[in-house]
Amino acid sequence: MNYTYSEIKHIPELLKKIEDYSFEFNKDKRYIFVGCGSSFNLSLTASFVLEKFGIKTKVLTGGKVMTFNYVPDADVGIFISRTGESTETVKAAEIFKEKGVYTIGITCEKETTLEKVCDETFVFDFLHEESIVMTGSFVSILHFLVKRYSIVEKASKILEESEKFIENLDLKKYNHFIFLGFDEEYGISKEGALKMQEMAKQFVEYHEPLEYRHGPVSRISEHSLVVINSKDTENEYMLKKDLEKYTKVILLGRNGDIDIEYDNGLETPLKMIFSQVLSFKKAIVEGLNPDRPEKLSKSVII
Ligand code: F1P
């Protein structure tokens, strides 16, 4: 079994472990999340959710902080890096520290460079992954940052339903994948697109749902597959009907193709499981090794 597949299948167990930990956000403090690649998409998603609960957050890529020595006013910098070694994120933490901002790291490896730089670090080494692509650790750290209740059982159910649903898809037919979502759902849509690019080398897009009609729809065909990470709005259900005249549209939402009710983004870790399984299965159908995508390393050292 590929590492990637077993790391996706272990998600319910990983969630059980991560639920023993919690991150106490303070409503009086200003937080800035910093990360690269999947860790940036995780930060973006968490930021949208936390804002709904009165937590003041901003999100930056490590590359922007490093390139422009850019540190907006903040009390705490949260640096997410699965490997703890991505140069841009590590440098960003150093720059924040020089500017007197308190720095917190979140990694899945022990004794990393990021841990040496940050004032404190959450080291979730039980989330260590062999695969170059971030899967179970993404879902677990996102849940860690936003959780309000346990999703362990739901995760097992969604994993099973996703596999059954995807088995019935003629994945060979599709070579263009579109992920749509508002706010935090946009964050996991951007990550879903990244998974399909990294694992299966497919042509992908991600947009706000209603923005898709304003131009990008011109590229849709029967070889396109649309995934809507829904907030259970009428407009999103109407968009599904509209786009079904061209191709297959999968809606993740209340009474959707995968039934995951919208709950202020607290359900986004569950929705992410579907896009991870879809990308993995497409990679296998294409005869690719999702553990070792070409031209990609586990952390970008520059
Ligand atoms: C960040 C990252 C990964 C991506 C690839 C390159 O790594 O962009 O998200 O999948 O492996 O590095 P990290 O800072 O989270 O370790």
C-alpha cells in the first residue's frame, strides 16, 4: 500500500490523538498564521473559521515575509510547517522574532530548525508522514486549530462514503478538476486542487462558487469534474444544477453527494478527506506514484 493511502486511511486514529491537545486562542490578541504550500492553505482555512469565533487573524506566505521583511502589527506569529524545515517559513519566524513578535511553531517532526527558532512549538511527531504530499497531518492540524467537538466517528464514515462514491466514478474520463468554495471552503478547495496537482499532475482550478460563471466556465467540458465544498446555500445548489448540463458536479454539503452539513467551517477537516481520496485514486488510475511526485521535495530548501 502506498504511504499516501495508509496516511489517509489513518485519519480517524490521528484525529483521536490530536483531540487530546488544544490551542487556547485569546480574543484580545492579534494572530498571524504563516506557512507555505499546504501549510499556507491550512492557515488560510483555519483563519476564516477562527474569525467566526471572534479571533483576530491574518494569513501570510513565508515567501512574502522573507522577500519583503514584512511583519504586520501582531502579538503572536503561528508558523505551520509539517517538516519544520521549509526555508521561507523558518526565515519568516526569525524575522517576526527580531521584530519582537511572540512565535509559536506547529510541526510534525522532532528537533527541527523551526523549533529552534520559535519561542514555543507544538511537536506532533505522531503526525509524521513518509509521503511527500500532506494528507492526514493537514486534516489533523486544521481540526486541532478549530475544533469544538469530536469528529472521529464522522471521519470514519466520510472516508468510507468517499471511497464508495469515487469507486463509481470513471476517473479515466476526467483531466480537468475544478474546486469551488467560499471563505474557509475556498481554503480547502485551494488545497484540494493542490492535492490533484501534486499527486495526479492534473489541470486544476479553484474559485469562489459564483465567480466560476464569470469567465472560467468557458473552459468546462465533459472531461471536467467539479467539486463544490458547500456552505449549504441555495445559490450553490442552483450552480450545481446549472453546471450539470456540461458535466459531473459533486456537492459536499447537507444532503449532498457526500452528506457533510456546513457548520461554520468546523466540518472543513471532513470535507478535505474527500478531495484527498479523489486525488489519490486519480493518481493510481494514471499509473503515477503519489508518494513521490516528480520535481517535488518534502520541504523546499532555498
Ligand atoms: C510545505 C510544502 C508542502 C508541499 C511540498 C513542499 O512543507 O509546500 O506543503 O506539499 O512538500 O513543501 P512544510 O513547510 O509544511 O513542511
